[in-house]
Amino acid sequence: MDTLSSPLPTQSDTAIISAEDRTYRKVILRILPVLLLCYMAAYLDRVNIGFAKLDMLNDLQFSNTVYALGASIFFWGYFLFEVPSNLLMHRFGARFWIARIMWSWALVSVAVAFTVPLAKFFHLESSTMFYVLRFLLGICEAGFFPGVILYLNYWFPTHRQSRVMSGFLMAMPISLTLGGVLSGWLMNSMQGVHGMAGWQWMLIIEGIPSLIMGAVVLCCLADNIDSAKWLSASEKTMLKANLQTDNTGKASSLRDVFLNPRVWLLVLILLTFNTGFYGLAFWMPSIIKSAGISNSLHIGLLTAIPYTVAVIAMTLNARHSNRTGERRMHAAIPAFIGGVGLILSAYFAANLTLSVLFLSVAASGILSLMPIFWTLPGTVLSGVAAAAGIGMINAIGNLSGFTGSMITAVAENLTGNINNGTYVLAVCLLVSGGLILTIPKSMLGKSAE
């Protein structure tokens, strides 16, 4: 378009845009800090099993295969209850449902610390009790992440979501960074206190933030725009009008979700890149330990490095994508970088410095992709279709938690080297990057044309 023929924005247009930006900033400041803290608590409870493994296997006499199955069985419960959970949230409201999720998963996460006494009480093998608790944890947490993605779609049109998503998803690397240090410190300092192991205290103490944040959600969040008492009538009208315009032409029925090929493309992308991510998250402490680091606190400090770097990379990538309006390459390139980073981290596994450097590259690539990806379901779905579709995409995609954790365990059993599974995880990321490049331009907004 000839820029000389384009009308310049009037003072009135500028005032409207400024008022709109102020309103969205107000919404972000109100809801994003709460959601970020909730996700930090969620991720702490989800991946601290990777640290518990360092001592738990000896205490409970579990093999790596038992651990891998227990770590991954979480995702079967997650898979089965993801879509129903999102539909129930759409019906009963986000505030109550998110709080319910947080309280239930916190209690089950704490119960994992008492696997042996619970197994004796129910007359089960310790390994069986471990599997049951991990499966229940998946059921309890099901719906939290897609519920939050759906909740953000209640407030923000698609073109405003990448920056908000990056702010929310920043909780993931932050929790992995702080969680690694906290988990390592708790396991060292609480060992033997009141006759319990350090990993037991870690699971108990790290369940407390989720109980607290469940109460915060009830007090601080609004279910939707209409119920937000902190918005004026004119602000509510503007936000709802923007959503109505943004939802025009999107799929809105359950039938459209299951028959839409674009939804299934998103499922495949999530399935492949999450395999790489969960493999990295579950096994990074063990990978670093295999390089010769035995102290739990030192392992925690070293795992913090890749995720600290990833926070910076994810923020910069999301901001650049938001500023330019481009999404395909901002998602595909990080996937390729993540794959190459994993390959090099495995190749240089004997060199701790190079291994951590390339793990940082891998984590940066994987996490930079995530906020861009999660803006895409909202370009296709709205209403109840968004509730079911986002739940389905996340449910099937998170079966990669099973594949990601099992790939590394199987590779170690077959070859005797934990790092060989990392090559397979890397290939999954490279495949994900290729799939992203096939996304139709119509899913990426006007900027992609």
C-alpha cells in the first residue's frame, strides 16, 4: 500500500488508542501477576519429582524405569481429564475452578512424600502407590494450563496475546530456575529432620505455595469482563467489542474442533516440541549428575543457568514477534535452535561447561517457542470451541510428557548412557520446527500475508 495515500491518525484516533492501551495495561496488571504466581507454584509441583529422584530411588528401591513410568503416568491422568476440566471451567467460572485445581493438586503432591506409609495402609507395593499418586496428580492438575489460556482468551484479542502469553509463561523458566535451587537446598538442609528424608520435606514444603495461591485466586480474580468490578462500564464495553470483532469467523461449536485440520496441526506441533521440553525438564538434573556433580544443591544451581538464560530469550523473542506481527519464524527458528542445542549438549556431555552452555541454548529455543505457539489456538477457535479445543490440544500434546520421560529412560537402559535419549528429543524438536513452517498464513493474521 502506498503510504502517501494512507490517512494519518487523527488526534481522536490517538486518544482512543491510548485509552485502549491503558485499559489493557490495567487488565494485565490485575490478572497477570496472580496467574504467573499460580503457574510458578504449579510447575514447582510438577517437575520437583526430577529432583526427588536423586535420592528417592535409593530410599524406595526404585529403578530408573519405575521412576520414568511414574513421572510420565502423570500425563495419562492429565490427558483424560483435560477437556472435561476446561468445559467445566467454561460453565462454572474460572475463579472457582482454578482454585479447586490448585488445592487438589497440592494435596496429592504432598502425599507423594508419604508413598511408603500410604502403600502399607492400602496394602500395595510402593511402586504401585507411586504410580497411583502420580496418576491422581495428573487428574487434579488437568485443566489448569489450558484453563488459563482459555481465561486469557476471555480478555484479550489474538493480536494482543503474544506479550501476555510470554508474561504468563515466564513463570515456567522462573519456577524451574528458583525451583532447582530451592529443591536442592531443601533436600540437603532438611535431610533427616524428624526422621524424614530431604526429598520428602521438599515435596511437602513445595506444596504449600499452591494452597496459598488457590485462596488468592478466589479473592483477586474475576471470572470474566462483566464480573470485573475494577473496570468501568465504558472499559467493559470496549473490551467486549474488541473480542466480538476478533471472534468473527472463528469456529465456535464442538463439532468444528474435532473436524478442523488446523487444530490437529497444532496438536502435532505441541506433541513434538513438548517431547523435547519434558525430556529436558525431567532429566536435566540427572544429566548434570552424570557429568560428575553429586551435591544436590550444586545440581540445583547448575540447572538454574539454562532456565535463567531462557527467560531472557523468551521475553526478547515474544516482544520482537509482538512488534513485527510475525509469528511463523518466531516459532520455527526457536524449535530448530532447541534441537541443535540438545544435540550439542549430548555430544559434549563429558564437558560440564559446554554441556551446560548447550543446555542453555536448548532451553532458550524451547521456551521461546511456547508463548508464540499459544497465541495460535485463539486464531481458530472461540467460545465453547475454544474451551474444548485448547483443552484437547494441550491434552494430546502433553502425552509428550510420557514420551519425553520414557525416551531417555529407554535409551539409558539400552545403551547405558543417559545422554543418548537426548538425540531423540532433539529430532522431535526439529520435526516440530518443520511442522510450524507448514502453518497456513490465514492462521497467522494479516501480518503473515
